[in-house]
Amino acid sequence: MHQSCYGLLFEDTRGGNTDIYGVATDGTDEVRLTRENGLDEFRSWSRDGRHILFQSDRNAGGCLGGNRIFVLDANGGHVKRIY
């Protein structure tokens, strides 16, 4: 998958916590990209359009200031903490 497949990223709380979704620019093909407990927000495409960077408090154990930076494959696959 690539940025051109979705075009738009947004956050929504319909799953009980804040997750990142992708959707085509015409409003079709909506896909939920994150599924972990926690607040996934402040998403941004990588320069090459193959990854999504975002901030999350997942795995923070309830600690204040537990937000970290993650990189996600554009298809919603592999997620890696980078900071």
C-alpha cells in the first residue's frame, strides 16, 4: 500500500479508543489502520508515502508523558516504536 491508495488519514474514537484510519480522497475504501489500546494521534505520511508516523501512549503503562513516536506500514501492517 502507498499514500496514493488512501490519500487522507484521520483519527476516530468509534472503536472505544483513538485509532488512525485511511480513506480514499473520494470518501471510499475506509480502512482502520491502528487497533491497539491507547491514544493514536498526530499522524503524518512519510516522504515516500509508504509509512505513517504517529504519536501514541500505547504501552506507556499509564505513565504521564508516556507518548512515543511510532512508524506504521501504510497498509496497517507492522508497527515499530522509533522514539
